[in-house]
Amino acid sequence: MSTSPETGTSPARRTRRDSNKEINLEEKIFRLLAIVLFGFLLYFIVLGYFVLVAIQYVLYFIEDQPNRGLKAFTGKVRTYVFEIFSFMGFASDKLPFPFSPFPKK
């Protein structure tokens, strides 16, 4: 097997390394697109969350206690936002919903 005088590696080894770079580049581009998508989605989630908070306050004002169903749902949304931030900040490689199940808690 011949080696390249410039790199000291065989052509087959360079090809594998080049294909690994291509895969790594594809992963990086996919992650960038996912971060942009989830960042855009976060904008609407936060707006919706404020609406849910306002509804919860009205229900609290009328009933003297928070609505349990709405309280549970806003907890799930909070967990979902945490998952998005974890992915965007590279603390996790797990893609958030819709690429994985919606948080149960």
C-alpha cells in the first residue's frame, strides 16, 4: 500500500477520513438548522405561555385556586422549554419534540 508523501497516509485512509468529515459537516448543519427552528419555535411558545398564565390567573381569581389541569400542562411546557434550551446549548444531544416524545411531567 502506498502512502502520500504530504500526509503519510494511504489513499483509503484519507477517503474514510474525508467521508467522516462529510458526515460530521452534515451533523453540524443539521444541528444548526434545528437550533434555528427551535429558536423560532421558542418565540411562539413563550407568547403562548403568557396567554396560559393570564388564563390561569383569571381562573385563580374566580375560583380562589389554580386550575390543576392548566397547572400540569404549563409544567409540561416548562419542561419542554428546558429540553429545547438544553439541546440549543449543547447540554443534550436529544432532539426535543416533535423528534422525541413530548415531556410527561
